[in-house]
Amino acid sequence: MSDDVPLLDELVPWSVGGLRLGRDWVAAPDAGSLRARWAALTAAEDAERERLFRPSRSRRPAAGAAALPGQRSATGRFAREPGACPDPVRVLYEPFDEQWLLPDQRLIDLARPELWRVLDEHQLFLVEPPGLPGPLVTAHLPAGRLGRIRPLHRRPGGAEPNLAPGLLPLLGERYRGWVTPEDVLCWILAAGRPGPRGYEVPLPADPERWRAGLELGQRLLTVQLRGARGAQPPRLPAGRRPFVRSAVSGWPPGLSYEAEGETLLFGAGSIAPVPAGAWEYEVNGVRVLERWFTARGAHREPEAGGLAALGPTEWPQVWTSELLTLVTTLALLADLAPARAAFEPGPALAGAALRAAGVLPVPRWARRPASVLDHQEEGPDGQFALPL
């Protein structure tokens, strides 16, 4: 692609680095473990609480912190008044791995409050994990090692798109129809490619190629969201839908695959049919299914200690349901991979047209978070933050 092709960083300009949790025990594959860890931490005293907390330069029990926007948590010094356990929230922790997080800023080294301010039922996040051919989209807050995070909207309620100013009207005029922020997101999923300058997103000159890309991108988006925002979870065609063939008892010692019968085995449990594409789906050379399974047993590993060692003693049934959804997601993405690799955007919309319309270069303000503090947020020790 030429130097005239716009970059993802230009089309979706406001981005934020990933959260830095600072301690592994604040996230877990199940919410119950987080509540048990909170109870153990708050029941401990003095030196034992300090040890379990695992202080860092950014966070320690003797300090308070502001409540995360939209979340209810105490703000006083944790050592003195930890308060009630905040309700765990669903997050994307690794590519394709949804877990739970304790939303208490006193426990998180770098929580990125600007992301929590725009987190609602209208928001989608574009993340750029290394090792994948393109970015991922999630409706959950990205909270793990996932690269840069680009919210689709700059304000709550989807009121302002995080897109280059003027882009939507220009595309609507060129493609002779109403263009939404989600349309641009779908096009990025279908047509974006890594390039020497960064992630490149050619915009087509032909309205028909635009519509073809939207159709492919919408399929990719639907699969990646996995039923979030009230949608139905993705499903394979009838006859190919994976089912639990035998239930798990106790704790499965490992995960394996029988190619001949397309069967995923985990202890006494089994799921079939599991297409080979789902089993072989990798990120950074590691099978996603194996990484997902390993994360669920991390608390049982010999090196796990302190609060991170608290977790289920038996395999929760809900994890098997989540595994079925993950298998379906990976199988569908593997099926769509050839179509995505073969998709051609055709002749590109010239960069000169973007510059003439004032879309490029992107103004500096578009790369900064919007001022969205239109309500009081509780700061450390109960003080209220001032509007931005």
C-alpha cells in the first residue's frame, strides 16, 4: 500500500495504553474467586494484609484512590477502611479470554479512568494485540496485555464518534448513504492490513466495494462480540454445532484434541464436534484454547501464592458453557479468515480527497479524551473531583 493510505491511528485517533493491574489477584476467570480474595484480604491485619496486598510504588494499603467512574468502591485508605467488596466487572483479559476484575482503583496500578468514563452499553473497544492479523473488537473493558485501546465513542451514550473529524460526512457523500461509526469499524475489520508505517486502512473509491467490505466486517464483528449487547451468541450451521458429550467431574488435568472424531477432551469431559480450525487457532504461536484452559487453572499451579491461589476446587459448569462459545467463535473466525485474506478494497480513495475535506491531518484535540465529567466523581478520602 502507498504512503497515501490512511492509518488506523489517523482514522480512530484517540487511543489509550493498556491497563496495568500491578497484581495478578485482582483479576480471575470467575467472580466468586475475587469475592473470596477480597474477604481474605480484608480479614487479614497489619503485616499479613500488607503481604497479601502486594504493594507497589503506585498502590499500597496505606493510600486511598478515587473511585473509578461508574463504579461503587470506597476511596479511603484501604488499610483503615476497605469498604464493601465492589461488584466484579467483565473484562477482556487476553485475546478471546473474558475474565472478571475488581473495579477498585486502590488495587490497580494504572486503571485508565478515561476509559471507565466512556464505558457503557453503547461502547465498543478496538484493541491491537500483537500476533493477530488484525485488531479485535470487544464490548467489555480491555484490561489485560492487549496493546493500545481505541474506544469507538469519545463520550458516553455514543454521542461523539472517536473518528477523524469530518470522516463520516465525507464517506456518506462518497458512498451515497448514511455511514455510522460502526460501519467504519466493520470496514477496518475487513480491509485493514499491517504496513511498514503502521496499520493501514485503505478507503475504497467504489461504493460497491465499500458495501462488500461492510458485509464481511459485520460478520467478523458479530462473531467477535460473542453475544454481547443483547445479541445472540454466534452459532455454527446446524449439524456442526458443538455439544457437551460428557460432563466434567472434579478438575480436568489437561486439554487435548482428537482430530479423527473432532473431539475436545478435558479430563472426563468432552465436546464435539470441534472443527480443526478452532483447535489450531493461535495467537503468538500459542493455541487460544490451550491458553484459555491454562488460565483457568493458574490458581492451582505450584508458583501461585497468596490471594492468587484462591480459586475453585472443582471445574465450574459455567466454564464449560464459555468453552462452547469460544470454540464456536474460533471456528467461525477460522472459516472467515480466507475471505478476509482475499478481500480487495479496489482503487483507493485518494489521500488528497481526505486532506481537501479537512479530515487529514487529524487535529490534536481529537487525540485527547473528551471532557465528559458532567457529574461528581468521588476522589480519594471522599473528596469530589472538579469538572474538567
